[in-house]
Amino acid sequence: MSASSEGMEKTSKSIFFVFVFAVVFVFFRYIHPVTAASGDDWINLPFYREAIPEWGGFNPIKVVPELLLPLIGQISSFVIMPLGYDFLTAISIATAIFVALLVCAFLYQLYLLMRNKIGADNSVSLLVSFICLLFLFGAFKTLNDSRSPYLLWEAGLTCYYHYLTPALINGTMVLYLMRNDITTRSLSSFHPLKVGGIILAIYLCIFSNIFSSVFLAVYCGVSLLPAMLQSVKSRKAVFIQHPVQIFTVVLFVISALFEMNGGRAGRIGKDQLSIIETVNTLLSLIETLSYVFATVCVLMVIFGAVYFICNVKNEKSAQFKSVYWMSLLSLVISLVALILVCSKAGAGYASRPVAMFGIFMFIMIACFSSIAELSKKYKLMSYVLPISVLFMLNVVTSKETSLREPHDMNMKFSEAYAISSGVIEAVINADKTNARYVEVKVPKINETSNWPFPLTRGRAIGDTLRSNGIIKNYFEIKVVPDESINQELNFPRK
């Protein structure tokens, strides 16, 4: 590659990922922003835990989410608020920046997989990354009643860090391992800090969320199969040669043991697995897929399979074949594993795209690798690809469909902001007058717990505001449901 071509590639790549960051930031900051609103948000923002799994803890393996959300709160209050924003807006900004960075990291690893592993040219690799971006926001855009989910959708600030973040970091790690054949020999050439960074990254991925870490562990297990099949009589040598994959699988097993003995598992655990209910729930989610995205994905996977079969002995396609078959095998095993996890934890999890992220990610990788490989071999693919992108872009930007809001009860940002800002204002006023007691008003919900505004979060609200430097004093805060808030906000909407 000439110096000028290399320079153009770096420039186009830089422009593209700046564009990706801007698009994702605008989406999560201005189109569908999220902020602290529910009882979970108030109790998790000031939460502190050790950076190790906790045997018997309520969320024993959620090291990353339960460290990260309080950190985001601190960044919001001590870095962004001094710029002239209030606490709720600052949280929304910090979250939008953080999610945009995660999406950029995920798409960058996908770009490198297409460019360096499969060998697609720069333009195709960037176009595939753009298609993936469209998938993240448009794959489920089929309804026009503000109910369409999207692949990065979650309900509430806490879930952004407990489910969305683990999905993206585990997905990024899968792509990294997929494009780098890490063995004991290759590790010996790495700088020790890089090896330590890989170990830390895997540790954080595994100890984030069981729904996400399962597909990372599955991929690592699948990636060992070729070496094991070639060295059936020397499996010990295979283990020695692939320490990163073995470390990941072993760490996952340990995390699963912690999770099974945690407080949440004890609360929601069932004697019988609800497999049929989980499968039906997942099928209901799959049925909401946009036919445009589903058609592109299915056709490309089929074309990839045909190409795979017709080029079994073609060594030039070895990298594509490796990515393709490992993606599909990981898809099948992850599907079974996630159905079992949901059957134990609750069938409703199968309706959440982020909880099922591994399933959709692996089929997308198979689809995208097929696009990249076929674009190398057939000019027709390069002609058809831009047209396909146009159809998908049309779905994503269509005003005939609408996406679900990222708060409980499908609350709009303005509603969540109004409710929480009213709570914060009342507490700040009480703090200024050195009061010993204050009542904060929230909407009245027809549930015993008044969820998502439970009556038991008064202390958590105070802890959140104190830990973020918004109030100074300790005093009793009582959450009071008030129907006037419902009338003022027309909430909950019928």
C-alpha cells in the first residue's frame, strides 16, 4: 500500500468513527436520552462494592456495573455539572458519551476483523461497519406506537450499565479474540502490559453480567475446537497453547458458581426451568425484526454457506471460513445457553434485545463476514451493497415507525426529568434550611410497591445526592405518591 493510499485510509477511517461517535451521542443525548428516574437508579448511584465477586451477594458477579454507575454519577456531578448543567442532565450527557465510546470500540473491532482478518478493502470494511450501526438501531423498528425496541435498548439508567454495557464490552472482546489468534507463542511477543491488559479486560467482561459473559465464554470454548480436533491425543498441549481461552472459560465457570449462590438467584430462582415459555418469548422478539434487515441477514448467511461449501479446499478463504463457522457454532451454543439462563432467571429476559445480544451478534458476524468475503470475489456484491444500505437506512430514518423510550413504563425523558428534578429540588431546599424531615412527591402507580417510584427509596435519594456533593446534611426523606403529579404529567399514559 502506497503512502498516499495509507493516508487516505487513515483519514476515511477517522472521519467514519467520528461520525459514528456523533450519531450515537446525539441519539442517546437528544433523541432518546436517559437519566436517573426509577428506584433502582437512586439505590445504585451511591452504591459501593469491592472490585471482586462477592459470594452470597445480591449481584455477586456484577463488578463492572456496580462500580461503573457510581463512577458515572461522580463524573456527572464533579466534571460535567461545573460546566453549567444540572445533575440529571449531566448524567444524561455522561451516559451518552460513554455509550458512544463503547459503540465505537465495538464497531472498530468489527472493522479490523473485516479489514485485517478477512482481507476486505477499506471501503467495504467501513461499509460493513456502517451496516452494523444500522442494525443496532433499526433491526426491530417495525411498530408505530413508540414500542419498537432496538438492539441497544434498555429500560432505565441502571439497566444501561447492568445490561447494555456488559453486552458491548463482551461483544468487543469476542471480536478482538476473533481477529487475533492468541496462543502461548503469540503472547510471548506481547509487551507484559498488553498481556496484563488482556487479562484485566477478560476479568471485567466475565464479571459484568451472566447474559453477556456467556457468549464470550462460548466463543472461547468454540475457538479451542480446531486445535483439539487436530490434537486429540494431546489435549493437555492444547490447553497450554491457548491460555487466554482456557482462562476465560474457567473464569466464567467460577462466575456462574458465584451467580448461582447469589441473593438475586435465591430470590428469582425456580425449581423448574420455564424453557417453553422462554422459547416463545424469544420467538416473539424475533418476530418483531424488520423484514428488510432480516432478509439481508438471512440471504447473506445463506450465500456465505454456499460459498463456504463450494470453497472447502480453497486456502485463500481460510480466514473467512474460520470466522463464519465459528460464528454460527457459537450462535447455536449461545442460543441454548441463553435460553437455559432465561429459563432459570425469568422468561421475560428473552424479550430484551440486550440480554439476547450474543445471539444477534453472532448471526450478524456471519452475515458481515459473508458480505466482506463475497465483495472480494464478486463485483456484483459491490454493486448491490449500496442499494441494500439505502433500504436499511430508509427503515432506520422512517417516521412511520417509532422506538421505545429508555425508561420504565415507556416514560419520555421530559417526564422522567420532571419527576426526578421535583424530588431533587425538594431535597435541596430542605438541606438549605437544615430541615430534619422532608416529603418528596412522585406519581401514584397502581401497584403495592408503587414501582418504578417505590416508597422505600428515601434514604437512597439522600445517599445519592450527598455522595455527589449536591446536599450536605443527613435527614429523613419520605417518598409520597401524589395523584396531582399524574394529572400534571398525564402519567401514566393509557
